[in-house]
Amino acid sequence: MSQPDDGFYRGDPPAHGPPPAYGPPPGYGPPPGWQPPPVYVVRRPTNSTAVLALVFAFVFPPVGLGLGVSARRQIRRTGEEGDGLALAGIVVGSIGTTVYALLFAVWLWALLTVVSFGP
């Protein structure tokens, strides 16, 4: 039982074998035993002060802020990685230091109010 061709022309069969494989002409390949040199990926080290800046920004924000500023200076000078970590330490440290300062101001105001008017 034959299959209907649905009116599609699928082309004539090839007259000879598959097309030749293309490659470099003879005599132009690598010499025998040659291997490409190994590829080494060298990453710049991450600045440890930048890592500490981010950690201390959550633990004790004023220290994280100071370490972040110090780390950015070092990174500009040495070209190490970690600029984003230092910047995050500065931002989080600044926010935390501001919250600490506001809490201290409220505590001081409450203390002075209690001392002035009595309990």
C-alpha cells in the first residue's frame, strides 16, 4: 500500500553521495602533538574590608559605615573587587547609624523630661 504524496514535491533524490566535508587544506593543520595553551581565568581578590563593612553594617552600623568608606578608598587604589559590598556597607551603615542617632535623641529627650518634671 503506497502513501499519498498530498501533492507536495519533495525534490529529486541526490545523484551522488553526500557533499564533501570541508576542513583546512592539507598541510595547514596544527603540528602533531600540539595542544592549545591552557586558559587561566584570573579574578581579582575581593577586598576584605568591604566584606567586613557589610557585616558590621548589620551588627554595629557606625563601624560598618566607616569600614565602607575606607574600603572604597582602598578599592580605588588597589583595583580589587568588592566595590558593591563596600557601597552596601555604606548605605546600610548610614541607615542604621541614623536610626541609632534618632533612638539616642528620643532616649535623651525622655531622660531630660523625667529629670526636669520628676517621676
